[in-house]
Amino acid sequence: MFAWGNPKGPGIAQSVRGFRFAKTLEENSLALMSDVQPAPSASSPPRDSILLVDDERPILDMFSLALEPLFDVATATSAREAEFVLRKKKFKVIICDHLMPGGNGMGFLVRCREEYPHMQRIMVTGYMKPEILLRSVNEAALYRYLLKPVQMADLRRIAEDAVRAHDLAVTLR
């Protein structure tokens, strides 16, 4: 059992077989769950934008929660939806699942390489043969690939590194 500083004992957050459960709604601020974000102040610089693409909503939500404190995050549940989002806004990094219904992430990332050469591309996969992985890295010019399950600390670190790589590529052009 694990508790977050509850003077009355365990129950607020518990660990069961390696899974940790979040605090209850009474303990979290309802404002944190709202879609309304505070307006950025005039003195704060704009945040770097990242696009997440995955057909599994729970994974998108988990990745978003990990990255939103650092970046302006947009999500798409398919390559087609992501292509629409890319036409509306510029992104420094795209993080895309490899296998999705209606098309694979690799083909989508190859198209992204052609249309947005400075945008850094990261592919997430649960399984891949080494020869397919090598082909993906070469054809899509991947910045990195991540194997599932992805550690959120690794995701944040790699996303920060990818933003820096984007900025360097733009500076050197």
C-alpha cells in the first residue's frame, strides 16, 4: 500500500501489483480537469508544439499528460486526421504509432519527411523486426524510435532533445 501524505492512513492512492492509482476527484482540483487553459501571459514565450498520433486514446491521453507541462500538445487518432492538423499548425516534433488501422505510421512519417523536413519524427512501436526498424529509420529519417511500453521520463527527455534538434536544423538551413 502507498498513500500520499494521508494522515488517516492508506486509501488515497494505492499500489496494487505495480500499478499506482491516482488521487480521488475530491483531492484533485476540478480546474485541472477542465479543458480551459489559462491564457499565456504576454511575457511568457510560446511553447514548442508536438503532435501525437495514435489510434489508442488511452495512450494518447497518457502521452499528453506527460508532455503537456512542457509543450503545446495536439493529438490525432489517425494519419489522415494528423495530416489535417499539420495543415493548420506548425509542429517541431511528431510522435506517431507504427501500426494503426487505415494505414501505418511509417508511411505517414515518410510523407511528413517530404513535406516538413525540419520536423523531427519519432515512431512508437510495440514490435518490430530489426530489418523493418532499419528501413523505417532510413526511409522516414526518424529522429528516434521508442519501444512500448514507453517510460514517460524517456518520452519527455527524447521530446525535449527532438525540439532542440529541430531548432538546430532550422538555424543551420
